Amino acid sequence: MPASRLVATYRIRTDADSIDERARAIALEQSVEAPLAAIRDKTVLSDIVGEVRRIVDRGDAFEVEIALAAATIGGDAGQLLNMLFGNTSLHDDVTLAAIDLPEDLVAAFQGPSHGLNGLRRRVEAGARPLTASALKPQGLPPDALAALAHDLALGGLDFVKDDHGLANQAFSAFEARVPACAAALRAAQRVTGRPTRYVPSLSGDRAAMERQIALARGEGVDTFLIAPAIAGPSTLQALRRAHPDLAFLAHPTLTGARVAPDVYARLFRLFGADASIFPNYGGRFGYSEATCGEIADALRESWFDLKASAPVPAGGMSPKRVPEMLDFYGPDVILLIGGALLAEPRENLVAETSAFVRAVGALQHGAAHV
Amino acid sequence: MPASRLVATYRIRTDADSIDERARAIALEQSVEAPLAAIRDKTVLSDIVGEVRRIVDRGDAFEVEIALAAATIGGDAGQLLNMLFGNTSLHDDVTLAAIDLPEDLVAAFQGPSHGLNGLRRRVEAGARPLTASALKPQGLPPDALAALAHDLALGGLDFVKDDHGLANQAFSAFEARVPACAAALRAAQRVTGRPTRYVPSLSGDRAAMERQIALARGEGVDTFLIAPAIAGPSTLQALRRAHPDLAFLAHPTLTGARVAPDVYARLFRLFGADASIFPNYGGRFGYSEATCGEIADALRESWFDLKASAPVPAGGMSPKRVPEMLDFYGPDVILLIGGALLAEPRENLVAETSAFVRAVGALQHGAAHV
């Protein structure tokens, strides 16, 4: 039986004279990391050394497909990223453009425990789009963040998440912030009757995160924010495995290397993200509509047995963009509006949030036709 | 007392008309991540919001210095990277060019437990340059890797490290590979009398790494390879704190984003790397002499109370480059030659390794004058 292979597609900006050699060098770098002369074992030569499958001239760059042995991954998320792009990331003229993983490799991971529809059930949302906002700015003490959380939840949101800059700082330590915000959401829930979820941000290493999770569980929290490119992809993988009852939102911070955004989104889904945040087009970041469409596809399209992750377009969104975003993404989405709500006069926060939530609810049927 | 600030220098490729606005946007993005209108708290405005300190036109790009509050870091390695470059990494036209950290922030980390001179004492090397090689290719079974380790150690090296592609794969599981290689080095040591260190590669999340460390400790291993950009910088920080008797070599895989290589090297030292591998100029990667000099400076120069880390230039080096490398780096260096030794006919491996080790020993005094 031939060894199972994954296929990585690299874009290389080089000239036609050197592309063959560059492609062969990447095939070695991302597999045995040694000159071919140093490979004497026949099984290594046939089953482990990377294979150049295809080179396509795209005009501005060459696209090179390289088949890598699935056996080199050992079922570890970090090692998958290491084999896909680790040392090759050190070449400025190469990007990782696409990945195609075989079924046995995908099966070694678990994907989301809950996924988009599990998140919907959790907040009793039926089939409608979901809504979220973020607690910010960092620097506020726990009681101020809790007051914001309370009013955002009164507005009827599904998720109120920590900003990804909230870690375990002295001005708002996790052990003070999380009980305060969780209590604020319980109080709001008694008014609204809605099961709004508070989503605290995990930071530090796996052991620190386990302490944070244990504390937050005591407050009824079952959904967490994690930044896999900072925490390490293996940390997300381990948390998802250890806590199948919890849901995880992935944050894209530090993913802006030279890996295509939809590749990162696909990997985060593979490693267990139930939802994945990304910069929407026309916001603070320069992502195009095409890129955002590819990210949403990577999160939602059928992929062996994995559940769909929820796309969470964000980054400078405002309530007036709700109709356009639902047109673009359809109803299988979480709309995240942070700063634009918080920039409203403080006394209007509940009303503005509520208007955002109603707009999403009102438009859901129209959007479902897209 | 004014709040303690770190200064991040970004290079932005944009036009003169937009640079002021771009600089202000990054100052917000990397601190409060919200429009200024959403910031009502006076302390947050004065102590937390990022400040644009300086904008310099360098011709091909603008250099922008932004002062960020040290209080936002909370003493966590991952959060430091998050605040330095997290969301801004998503802008294709920005790189993180330099960092300047205040003493209180540096003191919140520990730096290397042993550093360059601790590594020298460990291998009884006096003041000479150190030598290392790598076990490869992945795909070989444990006994084949152990046989290579044995012969490399017979050649008199100071360190024999796992290739960074060796994780916990079925063909060479950590629990089989590490005892086999450690035993091979003990056998070689009985012949050479040298305390050559085996340096296994850690993979997975913190919990997996703790299991690997416990197993390897049982085999007398006290030095480990870790890839902080994949494991997560907080994982290195936590391991260094939990195991002050162990030494850690950092591997640069996946660092090739848009962070200057010497910034990563400095951060790895800060988080506890006793030595740091990087691609030498003139090898398989495109780093310049200037870049390599900056990396070596970041690892070795005086930096508050932190020990120096050992620079480990690598990536396609060969024994014939030893004189030139010792001229360039001086004696405070670990020379790592992997593939070039392994590409020699197998029966010559001990002799070639021994010649490499002798060349380093013979040249140490000359190099010390540089």
C-alpha cells in the first residue's frame, strides 16, 4: 500500500530557471531536512521524502504542489504546521497557499466538538445567524468590564467575549475578571431570559489554561477564546480532547505570516475550533471579499466527518453592515461587532446592541435564501 | 510615576499621506483594540493606549516607534508576542523590526537558566566554541538513529540533537527513540570520556512535553530542543520556570513571518532559551551576514541581568566553513553541522565528525582574537 500523503501547495516567486531546484529543495526541507545523499534507507526514500507533484506557472509566481508523508505528523497539530511550513517559512519568497489532507490524517484529529450548530443549540438560536461582541478596552478593572458585559447581554447578544488582549494582567486578573463578568451575565439573563454566553480569553501555557478553565467552569462558563498561533496549535488540540463539553472560538492574532488565511482557518477547524474569528473585508484589515469567502468555505464546507466551524467575520464591523454581511455569508455565521457598539454613548449601549440583535433576527430569512 | 512602556518599531510600506493615520491605528490595535471614542477611562487613556513616539522616513518604508504599556503583558510570553505584533501581523505591509523592553518587563521573565557558559560547563568545554550535529532523516527507526548518534558522539561532538522534524511519530516514537539514543551516547562516552549531550526534540502541548521530559530525565537527559513558535512561547517560559536544571535549545521553525529574526532571537533568550538555532548566511536560507550578526548580538549582548544565549548558526553548513564561521562569530558559538556530515559515506562518519571537532578546537584561540 502506498504511504498516505498530504499535499501542500506553495507559491514561490522565483525565475523559471531555478523553480525545479527550488521545488526539490522544499520537498527535502519539509520532509527529511537533509541532502538526498544523506538518505540511504529505502523506506525513507520511498515513503518519507517529499515528492514534487506539479509545478504551475501563474505569471507572478509558481505554484508547486508537494506531497508529504502523513506518517511524519504523528497526530500532533504543531507537528502538522511544522511539516507544512516550518523551515520553509524562513524563505521570504515562499507562501503556503493551500493544503489537501488525506482522510486518515484528518481522522487523527477531531475537529470541533460542537461546531456551528452546537453553538446554536447552546444559545437556543434555531437556524438564525448568531451575534457577538467583545469586552474592551484592556486596562479597565473587572467591575467596569462586568458592567459592559451586563449591558451587552441585556441587548440580547448570543456571545460576549473577552477581547483577545485580555490575558492575566494585574489590572484585570483572570480570577477577578471571570467571576465578575459571569455574574453580570447571569444577572442579565434573569432579565432577558436568553442564555447569553460569556467567552473568556485563555492565556499562558496549557497548565495555566487548565487552571483558568477550572475556575471558569465553577462560574458556569462553557465557551472559551483561544489564539492558536500564540498558544500553540497543540494546546488547542489538547484542550479540545480533554474537554469535549467545552466550545472554543479561535482568534487569528499572529497568523499573518505567509500562510494563506483560509489554510489557517481550515487548520483551526481541524484542531477543534467551534468558531473562528477573521478580519472581514472592508474593515480595519486588508482582506478581500474573495479571501473572506475562502475562509468561510474552509470553515463550513463538507470535510470528511468534521463538524462545520462557525465563521466569525470581525474587525471594524458596525450594525449598519448587518444586511450586507448576511447577504454575503448567509445565515451560518456569527456576526461580531465590538468597538462600534462600545463607541456609542455609554447610556445607549443596551439600545444599540439590541438594535444590532434585532437586525440580525429580522434579516435571517432573507439571508437564508442566498 | 509614569507607566512603564516597551517600544516596538514597525516598518510600514505606505505613502507619506497615510503614515500618520496608519501609525495611530497600529498604536490602538496593539493596545486597546478599539476606536479612541470607545475609551472613556482616564487611566486607560493615559497609561494603556499605545503612543506613537517617532516616525522616520527610510525611503523604502517608514519606521514607526510605538510605546506600549508593560502592564498589558501580565508577565506572559505569549501575551508579549500578542501585544507586539498579534493583529498587526494581519497587515501585509507591516513588519516588526525591533523591540526595546524596560527593565521591569525583562525582570518579569527569567532568560536562560544556564546560557552559553552554563552549556560550556555542562560539556566541560572551557572557553572554546561548541560543536553539535543533528539526527536525521526522520523516517529512520530508533535503532538506526541511535547508531548515528553513537558515531557522531564517537567523533567527539558536544551536542547531538534530534532533527526538529522528529516528534512522536510511529516510525520513531519518543519513548523508543530517546532511551535508544541516550544509551548509544552513554556507550560512546565510555570510549571518548566526553560528556556529549543528547538533545531530544519536544513536541505537542505542555502536558505532552512534561511526559517526554520525565521519560528523558530517567535516561540522564538534561538538554532539550523546543520550537517556541510552534509550541507557543508561553510553553517555553513555563518549562524553563518548572525545570531550572534543564537547558533548552530553541529552533526557529515557523518564525519566518514578518518579525525580524533578531527580534525572535531576543525573545527566545528572554523566555529562557540557553541556545538558539538560526540559518547561517551562505547556507540553505537567504539570511545575510548583517542579519546573522544582529541575531548573534541579540543573543549575546549585555541585557540587564539575563545570561547570554549561545548562537547556533546552522542550515547547510559544512566542516570546511569552520574557520570562516569562527572568524565571524568568535568563540562564543555552537557550530551545528548536520546533513553535510551525514552525507559522507557512512563508514567515514566518525572520522569526518572527529575532523570537524578538531578543527573547532584548533581554531579557538585565533577566533578568540576577533
